[in-house]
Amino acid sequence: MNDEIREILRLHAHLPIDPGSLATEADLFAAGMSSHASVGVMLALEERFGVEFPDHMLKREVFGTIDSIRSALEELAGVR
Amino acid sequence: MESARGVGVDIVDACEVEDALARWGERYLARVYTRREVATWDPSPRRLAVCFAAKEAALKALAPPETEAVPWPSIDVQPGPRGTLLLELFGEGAKLAERRGVGRFVGSATLAGDRAAAVVVALGDTA
């Protein structure tokens, strides 16, 4: 799943660096992802994984790292 | 007497908005903007970029904790005279503003080429 998330970040996060070089706990906003770019990341994640982030998940904490994104997706998929 | 409770600024590249509209269309609009905003600012990517910059600037002025969710449509932005902004909050946005002691906002926006920028000051009664 981390690879898929990194690919979505590569396409939609508009990061100045390759997401493949980021640690899974690295702060994506600090790495250069803008707030508007996080919208595209959210929509791309929803499309790719067939989920919809509910309002209570629309917070910086969820989209801040690869780890937090994966955790949120796992929660939505009912894995956690 | 009012005083500033917070200030926020944001800049948005209209090309990113244009890409989002082309890629996600109505889904993008529905998740980010209120119906009033769509009626006012759509379909221009540059104008929507102004709107989004203002939303983010308002959020920054309110400084929500990273653990708190404030959906983008809980902030409605409308154009005022001479580049000013009119903001109204609903739901989680309104609750956050109340907790912060914010009664109103003043804001201004500008466009430079494809870059939209907005600054918002959150105002509240001096304790």
C-alpha cells in the first residue's frame, strides 16, 4: 500500500522531491505539499482505493504522512 | 472593542485548480466549495483559486489543531468590494471560531497572473 500511496503523491502532491525518497513518517506538508495539493491527494486516494474520507477525517493529521494516510485507508477498509 | 485573534495567508496556483477541475470535476467542487461559492466563483480556475486561498487563510487564522477536522465547505467565501472578502462559517468551522472567540473576519485577495493570494484576519471582542 505504501507504494501506491507514494505513486499518488508523485502524481498529485506537487512535491519538489521524489516521494520515493521520503520516510513514511516524514511530514508531507513540510516536504512541500500545499493545502490545495492535499485536496487532489485526497480525491486520488478515494478513487484508487474506492473509499470516501468522512468529514471527521478531513484533518491535517490524516494526510500529513504516508503512515497516517495508510492508517486512515486501513481504517476505512475495515482492516483496523 | 475588537482585537485580532489570528491571521492567515495563503497562495494558490490556478493551474492546480484547473487540473483539479479537469481531473475531478463535480467531485472536486462538492468536496471543497459551498453551493454559493460554486455559483459565484465557478467556472474560472483563477477565481476559484482566490476562493480556496481565502478558505485556507481563514483556517490558518483560526489555527485548528492538526487533530481537528474542519471541512472546507464549512467556510463560505464571497467577493466583497475592491478585492475584499466576505466570510461566513458553518458547522465545524463555526464551532472552531466560537471557541477561538472570533466574531468576524476581514480579508483581502489578489491575483497576479495565475497565482491567487489571500490574507484573512480573525477578529473577536477583547477579553
